[in-house]
Amino acid sequence: MDNYMVNLIDRLIPISDFSKGKTSHIFDDVKNNNAEYIILKNNQPTAVLISIEDYKRIKKLEEFFE
């Protein structure tokens, strides 16, 4: 398995992790390490958690291409 796939698998988190006391760690990782997480609900990708800086960059790119 290539490095991208390993990294992607590491970033998959079930939504239940937010109720298991892992929320602070996840948010700190996003803020401090620019980490991204794919949130699973019923084992299906449902949302992506990214830093506010990444979100702002995406919005600027979106505006540029419109």
C-alpha cells in the first residue's frame, strides 16, 4: 500500500470518537498539525474536518474559479 493510502486510512475516524473523549485530541491535531480527518457515520464517509486556514484557502480558490 502506498504512503497516500496509509495516511488516508489513518485519517478515517468514526463519529463515535467524538463522544469517547477524543474530540480535544482530534481538534488539536487539526489546529496544530494541519491534519485532516474524514468522519465516518455508519461506516460511510460523511464529512471532512480541516483547519480554518485550509477552509479559507479553499474558499478563495472557489471564488477565483467562479
